[in-house]
Amino acid sequence: MTARRPHVVIVQSTIRHYRVPFFEALKADLRARNIDLSVVHSTPAKGDDRRKDVATLAWAERSAARRIPVGGRAVVWQQVPRPVWAADLVVVEQATQMLLN
């Protein structure tokens, strides 16, 4: 019987171009340490990509996100796949509008 490899999940609202090299390097470094990495992200709402810098990772998983108006602001409910909750470590983007926090 083989031991299960540790699994780290990072949940982001979106992936920006400048973060791609970081995620690629982190995945390679963790793989070398026998640790799995997953990244879960959604896509920005219409008009939220003003900088035109949203990127994707071939190995990342997309999840649906919904913007919910509350007062004069909006909060975001990002659906996270069930396997995320079985991870050994889940890192969630620090953002006040993210209800997942």
C-alpha cells in the first residue's frame, strides 16, 4: 500500500499573467518534494479585466463565480470543487469581497 501524496490547493479569483511563472515554479518545486499542487480559479466578470492581463494554466481547474450585489458593493461567491476540501492545505486569495474567506 502506497502512502497518499500531500496535496496543496490554491484558490484564486483569477490568474494574472505575472503569476503564471510563480505557479509553474511552485508546481515544479512541490513535485520535486513529492507534493501535488492544484490551482482553482474563475474568470473575471464582464468589464473586470480592464488591464487585459488574465491568464490561464493548462493544468488549473476553473470554477464558477457569482457576483452578488450587497449595498453599494459586490461580493463574490466562488464555487470550489469538492476535492479541494480533502486537500492537506488550502490557500485562499486574501480579498475582502471573496465570501470563501
